[in-house]
Amino acid sequence: MSRICMEETNGYQDSIRRGIEAVRSMGYSVSHGLGTREERLERLAREIETADAIVIGAGAGLSTAAGYTYSGERFDTWFFDFAETYGFRDMYSGGFYPFPSEEARWAFWARNIYINRYLDPPKPVYEKLRALVEGRDSFVITTNVDHCFQRAGFDKKRLFYTQGDYGLFQEADGKLRETWDNEDWVMQAMEAQGFERDEMGVFHVPTDRKLAMRIPSELIPRSPRGRAVSMNLRADDSFVEDALWHRASAAYADFLRRHEGLHLLFLELGVGNNTPVIIKYPFWAMTAENPKAVYACLNRSNAVCPQRIEAQSICLEGDSGAILDELTNKIEKM
């Protein structure tokens, strides 16, 4: 596909446009949905079974439900020494910490990338979701950067990671519009800090808990052109949208175009208020535009919909993994 064609079918930009339009047209009056919790579960189970296609929109809350937490036990296990030395208490804060050297900063990021990209999440929430939509015409758009959908077996040709991937590096200034895999570098950096591998190749903290909080200078990552790098994560205008990103964006736009006006289920899981304009607001807009569409919001708290599409919406609060279990049981009994 040519670059011109990809730009003309930019699913990301179209989502932003739809999201802005939704906010302007729908206002701020919201509803928690209609019916009892049991009625909502049964309705969503029927929608999953009968919809012509399912558009899955996933945010950070889905990975949190899968056990990808940035504080607490996971942080204490993998970053205990960083916490003692530098004082921050979660991985998010560590990402903005002014480390005294590049060696220390990249030691932190090697651990962060490893446990949030190359380790399987503690709970099989993504596998439950894949089993629930198995064999159905579906597409995934997500703001997550942890690769969980692909590890769970979702078709990568029907998957759009809008905000990047922990598993990719790019040049820090973003001028080179290319990315490259960082797995080999991450594994070397973990070994250099003293982490030990088991027989399955999985790293663990050594028994004596003696780890280096820095990597050798020669391991500081550089681009193929020898320049400074960063993770391929959307933070500012330097974010690189490479050829694969544009291909996924175009595929998402094409999926929506081909199913326009059909019985669509917009299934939103764990989307918060950090970037609602990418998934939540566009889902609202596309539901309002299509009387056959249904919007479903699964969230630990504040599962709501605009009053304008209340009759077309299903809002369920609670742990996403538990809700997926309930839906699976209901579908099995149908």
C-alpha cells in the first residue's frame, strides 16, 4: 500500500475527528445504562453472539485487570533497589526520574520493558477475551503498548496499537521514521544487571538480591545510525508512526468502512479518561450514527454512556476478567 493511500485512510486521525465531534454534539449528560446487572450481562452475551462484527477498544484498565500493575508487589519485586536509592514508588514515576547517568536510566528502562512487554501478564484476561470472540469478525484498537493482544493469539493484521510498543526503539528526535525491535538489547541489559535466567529462559531476581542499577556504557542503546534512542511511545511530536503503524491505521479505517451501517458491537474495556478521544468518544459517535450499533463499556468504575445513546448501550462495572468469565458462562448456556 502506498504512503499516499495510507494517509488518506488514517484510522487514527479519523478516530480523533469522530471523538471531537462526539464531545461537541452529545454534551456531558451521562447514564449508567438500563436494566439490572443480570439483564445487562445477558444482553451483552447475546450481542457478542449475534453482532455482524465486533470492534474491541482496550485501554490500560484491561492490562491492569490482567495483573500488569505499575506499583505494589510487582514494583517492589523488580525495583526494590531503585526505590531504596531514588525514592520513587512506582514504575510510572520512575519513567520521569532525573537519573544521574544514562547507564542508570537505561537499567531502569530495561527492567520496565522486560516485565511489561516480554513477561506474560499474571492473569489470562486477554486469553479469555480472545476465546470469547473466537471465530467472530472483529478488530482491535488499543492505547496499550504491552503487546498482550498478540501474545494472547489475536490476529496482528486486525490490531492497531495507536500509542506505540514497548518492544520497539526509535531515534529520540523522531526524524528517522523507522523503528526496530529491542528484545535482544533488553535481554543483554537484564543479564548485565545480574538477573538470573531459569530453565525456561525467564529472568528472576537472584537469591542474594544483589543487582546493578546501571548497565555498562557500551550497552547504552543507539540507533543504526549511532544516534540516541527512545522507546516508541507516544509522548510528544517525536513519536514515530512507521510503515507498520500506518498499515494498521489504514486497516482499522477499512474495517469500519466495510461494516458501516451493519449490526456492530463496540466493545470497550478498561478505557479511562487519559485519552478518551481515541477510543471512547469515537465509539460513542459511531454508535449514535448507526441505529443498529451497540456500545458496551466494561470498566472497574465509572462505566457510563451518553444519555443520547442510552438505549443502545450496555454499561458494566467491575473487574474485566470476572466480567469476561460471566459472559463466557452465559454464552455457553445459550
